[in-house]
Amino acid sequence: MFAAAVAVKRGLRVLLLEKNDRLGRKLAITGKGRCNVTNHCAPDEVLKNIPRNPRFLYSAICGFPPERTMAFFEENGCPLKTERGNRVFPASDRSADVIAALERAMKSPLLELRQDTVTGLILHDGSIAGVKTKKGICSCENILLCTGGASYPLTGSTGDGYKIAGACGHNVVLPTGSLVPLVSDSDCVKMQGLSLRNTELKLLDAKGKCVFKEFGELLFTHFGVSGPMALSASAHRKEGEHYSVVLDLKPALDEAKLDARFLRDFEKYANRSMENALADLYPHSMIPVLLERCGIDPSMQANALTKQQRRALLEQTKRFTIPISGSRPVEEAIITRGGVDVKQIDPKTMRSKLVDGLYFAGEIIDCDAYTGGFNLQIAWATAYAAVSAIAESKFDKSTE
């Protein structure tokens, strides 16, 4: 939709093929229905939040940075607001207003919208000649594939673009889930429903090296862990390798201060059971898990706790380790990691290096970012780069 809006403004005739019964179905559910359209930051900050192939996106992000994204939506009748973490949302908190802005922007006699499903591309001497659909054949000189990834398939993201790109010779990096909950077979499932705030998370690889670190929120589930920190950590996992999540449950307290806090609480609740003596420090559902890990009887009185047991409790508090056995399916991921190999795409124009007249934008490309509006910013920026290149090539041909 954004690409179409930019294209008609450049004077290009556009056929927008949409297989769903309405536009923007996936956009409608992003940001829990609020649509985090971008992140209000400089281009270099956007790139720092893209763990996969950020250098490839340098030209696109600099060419269409967040400030231009914000200007586009506000100019098309969607007032915005900036929240914690520089996340940008429609002022109304309604993703429908973002979709409406896109529909207004693309409204033009140069645009034809058709509900149809693309089944393949038509090539002639290595160049685009048209597109095959379920309803027939459409002739064209340029095609922009922006079909999304494979997450949330009920919205239409069923990986069609990967098949189309692969059929004309492109290497497609195996699509897997990114920004996806993590699976663990450990005792953390006993804390299902517990949400932690102000917690530090580290993701360690099999060698114990920290590959990701963040401070924020975490949610324990029936399968493992979710929440903002777990989703961001998932972007750093490599399939087939072993990882563990290590939590610092009290990052504001160093070990000496935490031990002093233990001593004060255990003196205050000297005649209470350990299960009750820890109530001021930990959530109720976490206490049994902590005590079991430390080998401490929940019914033991606080004044009977040994120095070694207190040390074990401190270790678990500062280094609560959760072995990760995998991640949830790609269908449950916020975005898809993988896609068309960036080595086969021109980073300045998003043009295919294999097929003349073929361009890519958005999640179909092998790039993904953290939560916070960065993935949609990639979509806007790559679409803008592609349409700009198509418009320039049209101009060049018209002046030959």
C-alpha cells in the first residue's frame, strides 16, 4: 500500500494485487491493534536495532528515515504520538487509522486495485514481462514483491513471495520465527502467568558467551518464556544451537546489598517459614521454585537458614538460569527471520541482481529487527527505495 502510494505520486501506473478480501489485514493486528508505525530516532539508531544484515539496509534507512515516515502519515491524516522507547503510534491508538491514511495516499486514477492471487512471474530473456495470477496474466515491466514473511498466516502471510522468488532463481534463506517466544522444559513452567518487571536478561550460547543483554519485562508461560525481552533475545538465536537465559531478578542490588537485605528480612521474619519470609522480595509463585532450586524446605524457619543456603539463594537471585530448548513455531512469531538472500539484491534500489525489473521490499528480504517499530520502518524504507528506483528507470527510458 505504501509502495503504491509513493508510485502514483511519482506518476507511475500501478496494479496492486491483493489476495485478501481487504487491505492491511496484517497491519491491523500489529502493536496489539495499535500499530507501532516506526521508532522516532536517527537512522544510525534504527540500524543498531537490526541484528540481521543491517549494512544492507544502510542506504534505504538513510534515504527514508523515521522522520519521513512520521511526516508521511501525518500529512495523510493520521496524527501520531511518541511513547516509551521512542515507539510511534497513531494518536488514536487505532491501527485502522494507519490503514486509512495509506488508502487515502494511494487513491489515484493511476492505481488499479485487484483482488487476486499471484502464482508466478513471466520472464522474457531474464527480464520481467508479466505476472501470472489465478484470474489470468498481467503484462508489466516492473514487479515489486512485498508479500511479507510466514508469520501470522491467517492474515495472508503464507510465504508466497519466497516461492515466487525461488522459482526465478533466488536463494531463499530458510524462514524461521524471530521475535518469537522461547521454549523451555525447565521448572519455569511452574510460574505460568507470572510477569516480571525491572529484570535483567542475558542470552548465553553453549560456550557461556553473552550474545544479548536487556533490561525490562518477561512473562513465564506454559511452554517457557515470552514478553519483550524474550522476543528480542529470540532474534539472536541460531537454529540448532544451544542457549540459556540467565535472569538477574534484583539488578538494582549488588551481591553485598542483596545479602544485607536477606539478613534484615530473615531477622524481621525469624520465626516464619522460608516460604513466608521471602514474600517481600519475590512474587508468590516464584518462591517455591527458588526454594526447590536451593534445596531449602519451604517450611523451614528463617532463623534456621544456614550461610550456605543463603548463598545458594543469592546465586539463584542473581543468576536464575533457564535452559532454552527452542522457540515457538514461525506462525506464532511477530516477524520472520530469513527470506530472499540480500547478496542477490541491490541495496540502493532493492532491485534483483538476477532478474531485470524485479524488486523486493519488507519482510520478504532476509532482514529483521527488534520490537519498537523498527521492522515496519524497514518496510517503508525498502519500499520507498524500490519505487524510487523504478521511477528513475522509467524516466531514463523515456529520455532515451
